[in-house]
Amino acid sequence: MADAVDLAALVRGDKAVWAAFVRRYAGLIFSAVRGVARDPGDAEDLAQEVFLRLCKDDFRLLKTYDSTRAGLSTWLTIVARSTARDARRRHQLKLTPLDAVPEAALSVTDMPREQIKLPDELLSPRQKLVLTMIYEKEMEVAEIAAALGIDPQTVRSTHHKAMLKLRSHFALEDAPPKLDRRG
Amino acid sequence: MPGPGDEAGEAALWARWRALAAAWGAGRVPEPDALLLAAYAEGRLDEAAAASVEDWLAEEPERIADVAAARAAISAPPAVAPEGLVARAAALVGPVDPQIVPFRYPTQRAAGWRSVAAWGGLAASILATSLIGFALGNDAYVTLAGGSAGESAVQDLFEPPGSGILPTMEEDSSL
């Protein structure tokens, strides 16, 4: 989607420019929040929250947008999903009675801690991200490649190299200490 | 990608690393702002900046979908929004259309002069009350001290005694 909006007029509060902006980006924002919403009615409310956030406090959020750093559609999608998620979280916090929270979630017992030092640079950020997407988000290689804008083969090789590092690291950690047979 | 046999083992290795990282407090990466995430989605960041975003995404896996959606939005055809949403969102700015009620109104931008008028009115009423109170109090003092009714404080305020504009009691009786 080509981004051509008179941002200066928009943040001045020009009603006609705002109306044109809404007509142009309502579909994009609606479709962005749909992934976070429970149903279409909820998506409409969340999209309205996004527009409200964009114009509140004298367009404070819109004034932070910088067209030299990212496209407006991309930025709006990120802002829309983030706003929608925050709104949903606030709503859920209001509605969740304490009795509904499992006792385990409220406990403050310490998790058993492995007494092994974690090397800071064992995995690169890209490797951590790919493993997170595979094992925690259960995403397919093609999905990961599309989300990261990289080749599927790169995803496979990143995964492979990360696993080699993890295996090697934990094999060393798990190896029994060698006995000193001298003397 | 892992085969069926070693998939569980690899997942367990990753889970072990995750638990270890959490236990050591690793992964406290500051959240990138929306512009930085958008720039990442568009592939505009250099290697170091992209690595910092990916580090954060690995700790916040639910935000990966935001980046994927933003990347998809670059090439996606424009979606259609419900008419009601467009009308209500458009009504958030500018004069209110009585036919359309937005969910909530934005902050009033013209509230400044109202505030000045309100504080000014308050200051004026305090001043007026003080002046009247002072005048009444002074009148009561003059009455109790045996002064004449003509020497009222209200008169004193505007015409101090001896100014000669109004006749005194003595002058008045001699007339």
C-alpha cells in the first residue's frame, strides 16, 4: 500500500485530512487487530481504540512517526496490534477474579536452578529467535522464513547450527569429571 | 529440521537452555519502539540493530506475529473496514456530528481559555469578598467605638476623612 498522507496537516487536527486518513487506513488497522481480537465486534472496538490512541493528547503518537525510518502502513500495523493487545490485557485483568487464577500461578516458590554458568554468546539472537519460533510458537519453516524475510534454507541451517552448539555445550556440561590417576 | 526421532530431544535441549537462561536472568532486552520494529519488518536495520530486535523477539515470542503481520501488510491489498468503524473513527477529530457518536471523545484542545476564565473569576470573587468583608468589619468597629454613622468604611475607602469633598458632621449641623 503506497503511503501518501499529509502528516503535517493530520497532526494539526485538520478534520478533512483525518477523515481521509481514516478512510485509507481503517481496513489496514481493522485487519491488523483481527488477529488479536476474539470476534469481529471485538475487532471493531479494538480498531477504534487504535484511532483514539493515534489522535489523543494532540496526536502525540502520530507525531512520533518518522517516514524516513519506516513505512506508515508497517508502523500502523505494529502500533495497532500493540494497542489492541494492551487493551485486551487491560480488559482481561478487569474481568479475571482471583479465584479463577490457578494456585500454581500465584505461588512464589523458587524454580530449581541449574548450577551451570550460561555462556553469554552461546546462541546468536537470530538462532534464539528461530528456535523460539520452532519449539515455542510451533511455526513451520515457510512461516518463519516469511516472518523474518529470509530464505527457508537459511532457517534450516540456522536451526541446525544452533542445535549443534546446544548439543556440544550440554554434552560438555553433562560429562562426568575426569579422575586424576597420577601418583 | 529435526526428524521425528530427534525432535523431542532437540525440543528438550532448547527447553533446558531456556530454563537456564531464565534462571540466570538472561534476556532482559529493552523493548524496541514501534518505529524500530517496523524498520526491522521492512529489513531496513543494520546487522547490530536487527540482532538487538531479534534478541528481544526471542524473549517475547507473542510479538513475532506483529512483525509477520507488518511484513505482510507491505504487499497485502487494502482490506475493507466496517462502515460504522470508519464513521466513528472519523468523528474523533473536529466538530462532532450529532448523527455519529464516537466511543469516546478525544481530549479537548480548546480547554485552555476556559481554565484561564475560571481561575480569573475565582480570583475576582475572592477580591470582592475581601473588600466587602473589610468594609463591613470597619463599619462595625466605628459603630462600637462610638463614631458617627457618617464615617463609614465604605466612605473612607473612596473619600478618606478630611478630603473635604463631603461635609463632616460638624459642618453639616452648622448649615
